[in-house]
Amino acid sequence: MNQAIRPTNNKIVWLDKLKSFHSVQDMRQWLAARDAVFDTGRLKRLAVVGAADEGIRLVDLCGNLGIDVVALCDDNPSKQGVQVGSVMVQPIGALMDFDR
């Protein structure tokens, strides 16, 4: 089991850490300090998984921030082929075509 989510003394470690943040900015800074991949200032390209409301909202946010959404993927057949912003919804398997 992943140590970050393992209950310890009847507590869930990641939930306690989440509760310790006073703002979203605090959480972003902590994540960026842990791993540079979470530094939103370095984020230039992104693939979004899930074309429901939050996925579509994320595509819009990325567009406003100048982040290139290279793919929007969802395995729901009714969403595939739908244009969202500058990307068309594709099956999740399409992610294999992209460099990590």
C-alpha cells in the first residue's frame, strides 16, 4: 500500500497534510518543492483525462494560461469526436501516442 495513503495510528497521512494548507498557493508550493513536475510555472503542455465538466473546465483554464492541451481523452463513446476548445475528445488509448 502506498505510504502516503496508509492509515497510521488511525489517521490518513495525506488527509492530515491536505488539512494543513491554508491556501491553494501553499499546496502548490509544497508540491513544487517535492517534485519539479508540479511546478505550474514550468507547465507548458498537458493531456487531460476526462471530458466531463471538470475536464472541459481544465481545458478552458489551460487555454487562458497559455498551456497547450495536447489531448483530451475519455472512454465514453458519446464524448469521443466532440470538439472542446482546440482539441477533439479521443479514447484514452490515444495517450500512448504522446511522449510522457
